[in-house]
Amino acid sequence: MKTNLLLLLSFVFISKINAQEPTVIIPNDNDSRVITTGIPFLLISADARAAGMGDMGVATSVDAFSQQWNSSKYAFSETKSGLGVSYTPYLSKLVNDIFLGNISYFNRIDERSAFAFSLRYFSLGEIEFLDNANDEARIQKPNELSIDGSYALRLSDQFSMSVAMRYLRSDLRLQVNNENSSAASTFGVDISGYYQGEEEAYADFNGRWRAGFAIQNIGPKFKYADDGLDNFQPTTLRLGAGFDFIFDDYNKIAVTAEIAKFLVPTPPVLGTQYEYTDENNNGVYDEGTDILGNEVASNVIYQGKSQDVGFLAGMFQSFGDAPGGFSEEIKEFTYALGAEYVYQDSFAFRTGYFNESEEKGARKYFTLGAGFKANVVNIDLSYLFSASKVQSPLENTLRFSLTFNIGAGEYREY
């Protein structure tokens, strides 16, 4: 209230000096500018290994679920092919029929290339609708899915790149009031790269560097309804790096850090525009006549830039459109830290931490995970502990995934 009053008084003072300024915009309350997108299930970690290390995967070592994070890693797989299956309960404290399922398959074609396919399915369970207590319930089953295909190519001994294509379908419209409603669909593209260095000898151990990047979900906006608003896809930039401490043939510790940022326009600060009146109709705003007139527009942009742009323009705009300037742009980056201890390539223990700014969603949590290998099968588990006042839908949820390795050891990198 004080801010608005000062703004109004300042404008009245300025209008005495410059009669050419006929309007003023009073900002609405908008302290938190969380970026929201359509199809948000794409941001949920579909595999327990990544989930156990703070939801990261752009620069970790290759596994069957690399399709979600960085498909260029497949070109470094020492396994000829692999099949991954995972199950993630969602909002398990409240309901038992909301989940994310994932199936991934990859095949290394030769020494330099690989391809992969995956399917992610997010079910929002069953919703019952009753017009009155005596009517038979009508059941709706909203869901979303994505179907991916990728091709990875090694451009050198240590570096590879990949392109992934994705079909997206979102069936969230309920047919209770509109029997002709249909699902929304669109497509997206990922571009990624991965670097895995040679194993080098250090003082008391061997080591290897890793790094990766990915620009994910590049694609057109879409609508959930014909007369609805356009929604951006969760276009995301991910950058990561890590190092493997190889102590001997039995013990290895991998540490990784990752940052990520939405390449989606930041919501601007909206205000209400008012018009000053000139009661004498002489073009001069004299003291006593400079009063607030009628409201002439609402929800005008006070700070920031419009979100009414195409997805490509929105990607570039996202680096400099935060109303709070550079300090707010920095807050739009999330970061994750993860570590993985592997013993004899048969047991793994993982931990991680994920952090997001208080003003951009306030997600903060710790994760734990474990992995076991028996012959050609890997079993991975993960668990999440929230460290924020904002409760995570995955808090206290046990997630698991299975990997079937086919042709293990067929390719030897080192």
C-alpha cells in the first residue's frame, strides 16, 4: 500500500513538470514468478538411478534410461543393448492409482553409433462423476504419454552427440461437459552431447572426467482446448560435469553436478493502468485537476516482457526477460549434486541433493538410492526426503526400476 501511494504521489509531481505523461501503471502484487508449462510430467525422473542422485542424468555414466536425460551417452555403452522398465508412484500419500511408467530400449549399432526408443506414460488414475447420488458413476481416466526415438553418433573417441524426436499426447480434458473433447498432441526435439574422457592415473587413484549438455523439449506450443490458451512445452537447458574416482578394480566413486534452466519466458509483473484527466481540457495538468480518472486497461505489463511469443523466440527471450533483472535470471537455475559408490560392479549406493529458488518453486530435497546387479539384471531403488516448506508429491515414495543388459561387455571402452 505504501509503495502504491508513493508511486501515485511521484507521478502527480512529475505530471506538473511534464504534461505529456497522461497515464500511470500501478503494479499488482506478484512477488513469486514461477514458470509453468504444459506436459509437466516430462520433468519427473522416470528411473530410480537418476532419482537417487538428486534427479540428474545429463553427465552421469550411461545406462538404459539415458533417453530421458542425454541420449548421446548410448554411444559409450559397453553393453550391446539394454531394456529398462521403471515404475514411479505419484502422490502416494493421497491416492494409489497415479503413477509414471517408463520403458526404454537401446541398441548400439557399431563402434560409433546407437539408437534408442522409449515410452513414458503418466496416469492420473480414475475420476468418478455423479450428477446425483442415484445415478451410475461415469469414469474418466486422464493420462499423458510420450514416445521417443533417438540416434547417437560419436564424433570423436571422447565426444558424441544425439538427436531425439518425441511425440507428445495429453488427454486431460474431461468429457463430462463436452463429449466431443479430444486429447492435445504435439512433438518435441532434444539435442544433446556427451564427453567421456580417458582414464588417467593420478597420485593414489585413477580418474575420468565426464561432461554433458542437453536442450530438451524444443517444439511448438499447444492447447488443451480449442478455445484455450497456448502452452509452452517444458523446454529445458541442462549442463553437467562429473569425475570418477577409480581406486581399484572393486571400488569407484562418481561425483556429478548439474544445473538446469527453463527456456520458457518468465511471467511479467502485471499492473493496472489508469488515465489522468484534464478537467479544463486545455492540455495542461494543473494542481487540483490532476486526479485519477477511469481505469482504461487491466493486466498490462509493468515489468518484464510479454509471453505471447513463439517457442523459438521464447527460448532466446528466456535469458533476459526476468522482471527482476540478472539477479532473478540466476534464480531460475536449479542445481543438483549427486554421488554414486560402486563396489565390484555389483552393488551401488547413491545420494543427492536438489535445490530450487524460493521464488521459483522452492523445491529442495535430499535423495537416497541403491542398486544391485544379478547376472544380466540390474535392480535400482530410490527414496526422497523433502527439505522445503513445499511438500514434494514424491516425498516418502519408494521408486524402483529394472534393467536387462543384453550383450554385456561386448564393447570395451578402456
